[in-house]
Amino acid sequence: MSTVLLLSTADTDLLAARASDAAYRIGNPTRVDVREELPGLVEGADLAVVRLLGGKRAWEDGLAALKAAGIPTVLLGGESVPDAELMAESSVPAGVVAEALRYLVEGGPDNLTQLARFLSDTVLL
């Protein structure tokens, strides 16, 4: 299975990913040093999912670093409603981003397992 980097300001996302059957690397972007830690998290990841409270401005340096890394990226707001600005910055189709948000809003380890499978099947194949 693919390795998904999940960076979320929602600890429930991170806990569910850890408990899932998928290969996640996890971190809270507010606690990840962009210069020191982010490159190690990105290395070997097949794609990144970022869920931010506060929108794009909450982690501009990190988003720029992910974009420069060149891996497919799903950018989401931290609320249950879509953040159009972040979604537009994603490197995958809007429908994939919207579906990823649905999995995260529903939450839980099973949905995070299914999210990783969905992204692997739709983005990486």
C-alpha cells in the first residue's frame, strides 16, 4: 500500500490514522518544523493530505515546501465544510479533494484506512 503523509491540526485525524490499517506518516503542521522535520516526513511519501484550521495562511511555508517536493497534495480546511482556497491549491482533481474531506469528517480508523485506499486507487494508479 502507498505511504500517505497526513498533516492535520485535528488530533482526532492523527489518532485515527495511527489506529488504521493504512501506512500513514502523521504530524501536526503547527508542531512540524518546516526546514528541519518536514523533509524527513515527505521523503518516501507517495502523497500528502494536509488539513488546516485557519486556512492557507496558517501554514504558508509548509504548503510551499510540499509544493516544491512535487508529490500529489490534497489540501483541506479543518472544518467540515470545504475551504475553497485550500482546495484550489491541491494538486489533485477537486472531486478527489471533496471525497477526501468526507472521509476525514466521518473520521475513525476505518474511514482513514478507506481514505488511504481511495487516494491510492484514484491518484497513484
